[in-house]
Amino acid sequence: MRNLKYLLIALCLSLPGASLADERLPADYGSDMLGPKLIPAPETAPVALAECPDDGPRLPASLVCAGRAVNYLPPEALEQSAPSGCDWQVAETALPGDEVVLFHALRCGEKAAALDFAGGARSASLSYLSSAVGIAPGTELVRLFTASDANPLFNIRTSIPPAMREQCSVQILKDPRFAGEGFEIAPSWGEPDTLDCGPFGRASAASGGARYWLLRGGYAIFVAEPAGAQDVNGASITVIQRR
């Protein structure tokens, strides 16, 4: 049902001139949905898991069978080809409680992309622990905000600087890799295409890289890809429940 809701939002936004620029919300609306879900899961007795069908290992955080982990990623996002001598593998980063972020990460020999989690009051972040293409450790790639069923775009909309909310709006990304779950903050209809919509808005030509949002797994996921070669497939990022 969640994906159907997001698809309906995407269809509405795809109409000419459509946006979600209306900011007429009560002052305290959504105040209970600004932070990541950091409440630990209750202690339960461990449950023995069956062997993986290919007799292979399980990923340590999610406990998903490594040989089938790619099935948890959006298939539309997995069309990227790997450079010579490298390959795409499913990687994971554990969140507090019983959730895990899965993503396609590049491995080139002994070097592989890995992301580290850090919590926060309003959002959490994922930053580079290591890179296959030389991206500096500590570079932030992802911000995680909650996305409620009642208003999943709330934290995307409110990330627009208040002074820019007449000129910038949330818009659907029509790139098929995002399958209707990708959004960006960009200049509204009739505004200059070069308008800067703030740190969570679309990247400028001068800054390079790419900045966009995903609605998946109960989160509004902000991705800020640095300029240059990429070793994390941002479009593949998703959140699942630990097995």
C-alpha cells in the first residue's frame, strides 16, 4: 500500500505545473515524525534460521542470504555497469532497532565502498567508511528522515529554506531508475532553472554530483552524490527489517 501511495503522489506531481509547494500546515504538524526511529526493539529469544538455498552465508546485519540479497533492491536501479576489474555487490549498514539499509556498492579488488551510521535529533546520516574510488572517509552520502503514512513528503518539503518556498518545490524524478519513488527539490514552474534551492535541493552545475530524495521503507532518504566516480548506487538504497 505504501508504494501505491507514493505512486499516486508521483502521478499527481507529473502533471504540468504541479508541485507540493503549499506550506499551509499547523505549526506543530509532523513534530512527532522529524527524527529517525531510534527506539530499540525489545529483547527476544534468538530464532534459528534455515540454511540459505545456495548454502552460502548470510549478511551479518540483516541476516539476508547473501546470494539472494540483490532481490531486496529495486530492480530498476540495478542497470549500472561496473568498471573493468570491479563488480557491484550488496552491502548493508545497520540502523538502531531492527532495520538495515541495503545498497549496491562497488568492489574493486581489496577496495570496497562501506557506509557508517550516525544518529541525530532530526535526522540520521550515512557517511563513507571506505571507498573503492577514492572518496574521502567521512564524506556524508545519505540523510535519513522519517516519512509518515499521513504525509510522507513532509520532511522533504520542510527542508526547503523558508525564504525559497515560493520559488522551489518538490518534483517527481522521471528517471526510470527511481520507479516513481524519486523526488528532487527544484525551481518551480516559471522560475530560473539555475535557482539554488538550498542544501537539500538539486545540485547545481557548478557543484557537480547529484542530490535527490527517495521515499522507501518508511523513510525520506536524501542522497548527495559527490562529483566524480561513484561507488554506491544511490538509486538502490532501501531500508528493510532484519530477518
